[in-house]
Amino acid sequence: MTGDEGRTGPYRERLHLPIHWWFFVWSMLGTFWLALAVAVPPVVLWVATGALVAAIVGPLLAWGSAVVAVDAGVLRAGRAHIDVDLLGAVTALDRDATRLQAGQDADPRAHLLLRPYLARAVRVDIKDPQDPTPYWLISSRRPGRLALAITSGRSRS
């Protein structure tokens, strides 16, 4: 376990991008802006800058807005959701186990909500016979707390 499994109750986590990714993005945009500033008229510079900012920052904000939550007997991972009563084993994974589950041991039918900037995850087995998805693999900064929230949510319902 990860040492963060002591708290129960509703769980909510936003999988936002880390600060150092934003530093990189703004550095690249600044470099682009400087290269254009010496080569094109100001109107073209500002239109191109606005378009590039919208094309890069918008999708990154959307990608980093994924929410993982457990509340009222439902697990939500991004846009997907499932009743906790339909879940089987829940396993908090460390860095190495996450890499294996997302790589060589992966099942192509699994539902994945993975972010490359988060090294740990939770594997949640699905026990619904109608669902062809064998498990969900969900990135988390606090996999122990997420696993505990899923397990305790199931025992309450």
C-alpha cells in the first residue's frame, strides 16, 4: 500500500497536468512567438500566436480535466462510470505494477484512464457478466485512497 489508505468516504481527484509540463508548453510557445516576431507583421504574429495557444493549451486543459471519483455507490473515471456493486477485486498498483498492467500484461479489452505523468494506478476488476471489459486501469496520485474508497463504497451499498 502507499500509506494514504487511512481516510474513507467520498473520493475525488482531478488528473491535472503537473506544473513542469506547463513550463515546457509555455517555453515552447515563447520560442515560437520570438521566432515569428522577427519574421512576420504584428497582426500575423498575434493571430498565429492566438491560434497556436488555442490549439495547444485547450486540448491540454481538457486532457488534464479528467476526474476520478467514488461517491453514492458509483465509480467515475473520466466520462465512464459504473456502480461499485459490479466491481470485483481492487488493487492499488505501484510504479512497476502499473507499467506491467499498462504494457506487457495489458488486456486490449480493458478500460484505461491513464496519464503518462502519473506513475501509479488502481486496477478494478469488473464482475458484471454482461460487460466484456475485464477491468479498469485508472491513474491516480493516491491509489491507496482510491482503492479504499471503492472498497468501502461497495460495502456500504
